[in-house]
Amino acid sequence: MALCYFFASVMFFLTQGLGLNLALANLTQIQGSIAATTTESAWLSAAYMAPNVSLAIGLVKIRMQYGVRNFAEISIIALVVASLLNLFVSDLQSAIVVRFLSGIAAAPLSTLGFLYMLEAFQPAKKLTVGVSLAMMNTALAAPITRLVSPALLDFGEWRGLYTLEMALALLVMPIIYLLPLTAPPRVKVINFGDIGNYLLIAVGFGCLAVVLSVGKAYWWFDVPWLGVLMVVCITTLVAAIMVDLNRPTPLIDVRWLLRRENLLLTGILLVFRLIAGEQTAIITTFYQNVGLLYDQLQLLYWIILSFTIIGGLVCAALMNRGYGWQIQFVALIMMAIGAFMDSQLTSLTRPDQMYLSQALLSAGIALFLPPSMSVGFRAAFAKGPPYLSTFFVIFLFTQSIGGLIGTAFYGTFVIIREKFHSNVLVEHVLLTDPVVAQRAAQLAAGYGKVIGDSALLNGEGLALMGLQVTREANTLAYADAFFTAGAIALMALAVLIVHLLIEAFQARSAGQAAAVASNP
């Protein structure tokens, strides 16, 4: 039965993860089928994430008050309906509406995945092995999406992608009835004030998700409505905080949220998302820019998937033996080495040259997160069920919003660095340089049989050289992004070492004080 609950958890996480990633990873391939430009297709991600990023907060209390079984049954029926609607998408407008509904329907799946994974283990192992394997499952969908996408796109573009999502939704539907979760006692935790405050949080997080999803496409300072959305985001979130500070039973306990250990956990999880963004936000776009498609990257994604599973299993075994910060120490070293190895790439780098670095990154990503999550869950459970919704704010903000921050950060960073490198390279591309003139002539020679005008022929050679300069500038920008990810990992490692030294000093001081007090 434990194995059944384990695979049920895997199915829930895959259904949620594939629903999120199938459109996001294939925007270039599907935008033609819904008559959308590259900029317009960014709204598909924004429409999905806008409701999804905040719903988990409200769902914690809904599950506690109305029961796990009712919560699961309604959630899975909503998912099946939303998945079915994807098959009727015909243009951008209908796609945005359906993606918005899909974001709402998919929000409970991560919670159900966690609950089914924890159900598989005895209480002593729920927050060690259970949390570790659950976090491993959250990372499986991204590489699997890239592995199955070519066949699904050949099958039917948009409809091919979401036929799989509907099939998964129908597969997980019987799980709710065949494998019931242990139902904790129902507790009346929702009051009228929670509804208004949740709406403020939903609007704030939703606006932030939209800005992060489409900001790079429209560019951050070029359209005024992005600034308006940020003002609305800040205003609504500040209003939600002020309201909760003056309520006896707040939706989010802001004072507990701002405790030192919670702020430290938030920082750790945000750093994790930034380092993990190296794999999710940079690798794919780099190879797309050099002209490689998913079917040419199959072995690379198999390696990423395999070492994610290996890392998750090793982390579970180590946490079961009581290791915590030691795992994170090793994970940060692995991620730093992998990122710095990738920073040596050139325009001739191909997937087989990244197998080792991506294996290190994948294993490091799977190792890093579970120890922190286990500490966070313990603290929330110790404070009582009402604090679970507050803990989910930390987890949600750092994973959902943090993932968007990572993608937006690296995407913007690459554009800025590409402009910088392009300017530097162009300064050295002068026709007075005999090497440059010779190279331009060689590039133009291929058109010599069809272009008789020497001026046009020279212009064609310069245009081709400009394309090469742009390609090399892009490559250097991606190398900078990889280097930045490695630097973030090293800085996180330094902070971890300092934190451990401070804790050791405080423990030693407390021991000495206790010894003095016992022997006056």
C-alpha cells in the first residue's frame, strides 16, 4: 500500500507539472496554431500562474474545514473539466481563458501530491524520507516535458500536448476513490475576514505573476501598465498585511512569518530557485538559439531526469540517518561546479559536452531543498494547524513566484549582456582589418553566382558577419548567466558556513553559561 501511495503522489505531481510546463516549454512551436506572436504567447504563462500562485494558501484552510476527501474529489473533477476545455482551444483568446481555468484547477494537485507521499510513510519518516521524495517529484515534470513534447507536437500541436494532460487527469481521478487519505478531524478555521484578506493576497500575487511572466517580452520600462500592476501588487499585499496584523485569527501570521528562522528559510528557498533556474531557464533557450530542438536533446534530458531521481533517493537515505546541513553543503558545491563548467561554453558546445555538468546540477538540486523544507514543516506543525497556511506562503512565494523571478532574471540578464558583448565585438569588426575583410569576402563568396553587383555582394557578406557577431554575443551572454548561477551557489555556500559557525559559537557560549550557573 505504501508503494501505491508513492506512485499516486508521483502521478499527482506529474499531472500538475506537465500541465504547467507543456505550454511554457513549447511556446515557439504552438504559437502558430493559436495565431499568436511570441510576445502574445507569453500571456499563456501569465494566465496560468496568476490564479495558481495564491490558491494554495486558501486551499489549506478549505481542506482543514471541509475534509480531505471532499477537497480531493472536487479538485480532481475540476481538473478533468479544465483539461477537456484545452481540446477546444482555437485562438489566443480562448487559450488564455482556458489556461486561467487550468491554473485554478491545478492548484490543489501539489497539495494532494504532498499528502499522498506523506501518507506512504510512518510518522517518524514523514518529514524526512517523505518530504525528500515529495520534493524530488516536483522536479520530474520539467525534463519529462522535454522528452515527450516532440511526439506530442507531431501528434497534434496544441491538442496533442493537452490530450496527454486530459489523459493524466482521467488516470488520477480513480486514485481519490481507490486510495483514500487519512482524514484528520475537521476544524472550523475559516471566518469572514479570511475571504476578504485572501482576495487581497490573490490580487497582489496575481499581479506580480503577470509582471514577471510578460515583463521581459514587453520590456520592463517600455509599457506603463506594468508599473500600474506593480503598484496594485504592493498596495494589496501591504493592505493584507495591515489587516492581518490587527486580527485575532489572521489568515497569515505576519509576526511569525518575519521571525529570523523563517526569513532565513525564505532566503534559502529563493537562492535555490535562482540556482535551479540555470537548468530550467537557460539551457533550453541556449540550445534553441543555436538551432537544436528537443528531439536532439533527448539524452541530455534523460540524464537530468535520472540524476534528479538519484539525488532525491540519496537525500532521502541521508535525511533518514539524521543529516541536514551536510547535505546542503555538498549540494551547493555540486551546483557551483556544474554551473562553472557550463560557463565555459562556446557556440560549438553541444549537449554531450554538458552531460557531466548537468548531472551534477540535477543531483545538487534534488539534494538541496528537502532539508530546509523538513525544518519548515516541523516548525509549522509544532505551532499548530493554523500556521500551515503561513508556511505555505513561504513555500508558495519562493517556489511559484521564485521560479518566475528566476526565469525573468536570467532572461533579462542574457538580453542585457548580449547587448554589451555585441557592442564590444562590433568595435573590433572593421573592414580596415585585413582578417575581417577576408572573412566578409569568404562569407559573400557563397552568393557570388547569384549576385553580380559587387556592392550588394559585399553588403551580403557584412550582413552574414553581423549574424555571426550576434550569435557569439548571445553565447557569451549565456556563459555569463551560467557563471552568475555558479557565483550565487558559492555565495550561498559562504553564507551557510558563516551561519554554521555562528550557531556553533552560540551553542558553545550557552554551554559555558550553563556550566557557570551550575557551579557558582
